[in-house]
Amino acid sequence: MDKARIEIVLESFFESLKSKDNKILETGLTQNQTVDALKVAVISAITEHPDKFETYVKWFLNGSMYLLDEDDELLDVEEMLRLAR
């Protein structure tokens, strides 16, 4: 997968989760700090396990089609990960 495209998608996704209110959560972090922390964790996981990330992308595509009633079957992500090894 193209790293530049991954960065564009991740940036768009995580920025869309941020709040203008940016309230402090029960953790003591603001919502936006929490989103940033999740983004760092996701980027790290992608870097360390690019093959797994590709499997998750395929599963999210299937999950999206399932939610939109364009696919009747939701694939088993654990099975997909097992088969990808």
C-alpha cells in the first residue's frame, strides 16, 4: 500500500473525530488529545504490522458494504487474519 495514501486517509479520519468543544474526558485528557494518541497508536501498529493493516482494510471494506446492505455476509476478521499469516 502506498504510504502517502495511508497518511491522507488517516489524517482525514482522525481530524474528523476531533471536536470544537474539545471537552476533558474522564481520563483527564481532552477529546482531541485522545484522538491524537489513538492516531499515534494506529500509525505505530501499521508500521509494525503492514500485512495485518491490509487485512483490516479489506475487512473494513466488507464491513462497510455489509452496513450499506450491499453485502449479506460480514466476514470474520479473526479468520481473515489467520489466513493472512
